Amino acid sequence: MRSALVVGGLVAVATVAVVGISAVTTVVREDQEADQARRMTISCNASLGPITSGPAGSGAADAAKLSEEQRGTVAMIISIGKKRELPPRAWQVAIQAGMTESGLRSLDHGDRDSLGIFQMRPSMGWGTPAQVTDPDYAINKFYDVLEAVPNWEQRRPGESAQDVERSAFPDRYHKWEPMAAHLIGNVGLVADPTGCGQGTGVLLAAPTKSAGEAIKFALAQQGKPYQWGALTTHQNSFDCSSLMLQAYRSAGVTLPRVSRQQFQAGAMLPVEQAQPGDLLFWAYDPSNPATIHHVAMYLGDGKIVEAQQTGVPVHIRPVRWGEAELVAQAVRPGV
């Protein structure tokens, strides 16, 4: 860390042993009912879902490589975040920062006098060497500074991590988005990271009854896991096209199984004119429908609901008309 931030107030030094794998389940499962009640009081931002990037499945794959020490650090980040009644978005920021700075380990060395999980520098006012190498102190200090960052909840997690760390390499925190999203969903046992439940913010009315029924079905699946090749005969898990197929099947409209076929299963219109219930598509070559690899449902107000990738539950996220690989045509099923 190359930060010049100075945060007043020091706490007593405490030695905290990093919990092992055997303790992780206990740590994250305790007081689940209380956690649910707390999330109901967290301010909701429906435009923010689990923000991820990287190849499909990379989040779960990276998480599977973590050592016992690293998993213990994740458990502490989540446990302390819960005790402080911080939303899961804060846990994601801390996990990405810790993985980038130290590999989620409490290091006794670093660049210049940088130490600990977040490579805090005692010379820059972060605390004594003993304090910044104490995981409990370091995690709480990180959260202290994060909470002081204006509008941190509204930003991409890696950007918020940079606001705390002040690194000379600001983009490197984004690398761990998929893994952090996987961990808050699977280790933190949180299906609804934004605290919004099935809410979607201010959305346009669906243009047809079938679109409205399809949207209702898709939103009811939020929090369920992604599974490539998921069966279309149950609702325990979904991939992108099975979610669309079942959503429209609930409305009496039959869609083909895979996204490339679904692109041909309705009326086409410019993507910028999409209305709630229309399907949006992503392709390796947006000009070639044969390369389509993903489909999602537009909700209006610049949002989609999707089953995105392994390690990321069904969720709502913002969409930009100019984002990479987005096909220029939307499809309106049943028309």
C-alpha cells in the first residue's frame, strides 16, 4: 500500500489466530436469522448486484485454490463485516483488496514498511507494526477507512478498494471480482448482496402479459446458483438460457434451449429500444449470431436479470448499451 491516509485513534493490540477451514463454516453460519433481519435494514441499491468479471467459472476456480490461512482471513473479513452491520458489498471490497495486497495473508514484510493483510504502512499513520499485522485490527481499520469514502457503495468494488489503498496500480483490484463475489455468496451464505430482495428499483411496465409473467418468474429465482447445462425440469439452479426458457415457459411461450437458438425465437428490434421482458444477447463477435454465448432478460431502467457464470447466483445488474460483446439486436419472444 502506498497510502498517505491517517486515521485517528488506536486500539489495544490483540493477538488473533487465523481461523482454519474447520472453523469457517461455524463462523459464517452463526446468527443467520439475525443476519437476515439486519439485511432488511440495510439501504437498498437495486442497480448493484454481484459485480464480476473474468472467464465463466473463474470465481469458483480461484476460490478453490485458497489455502487454509487465506480461507480463514476471508472468514474473519465476513465475520467482522457482519458484526459491524456492513453490507456484503463491503466484504467484497475487503476481500479484493486483501487478495491483491497480500494474497489474504498477514505478512510481516512488504514494500517499504507495508505490513499485514492490506499492506498498511505504520509510517503513514495506519497503526503500529504490531497493530497492522493483527488481522482483527487490520480488517477493522480497513472498514473504518472504507466507510469514510464518499459513495463507496455505488462504485465498482475494485474502485472502492483503490480509494482505501491508494495504490500506484489502481486497476489491479478488479482481477479478483469473480472470486470475491463467489465467496460472499458461498462462504458468506448471502444470496442477496444488495439487501434488495426481489426489488428492482423503478422499472417500466412490461409491454405484454407474457413478458410480465416471465419477469416475475426470473426475479423469483434470484440467489439460486449458476450451473452450466442446468436441467429445465427443476428450479434449483440455472444457466443463462435455461433461466430464459423457464421464465417464458411459465408465461406460455416456448423458447429453444440454448442462447444462440433463442436469438431466432422472436421479433428483433434495436437493442437500445428494448423493453422489459426482451432478451439481450452477448457474442464473441457481436456481428455473428453463431458466436452468441450469453442471454439475459431486460428489466427496463438500464437493468437485466441473468444467470451469469459459475460462482455467481442469479442476480440483477446494470447494463450499458455500449458494453463489450453486446449484440445490437434484442429479441421479443412470443411476437
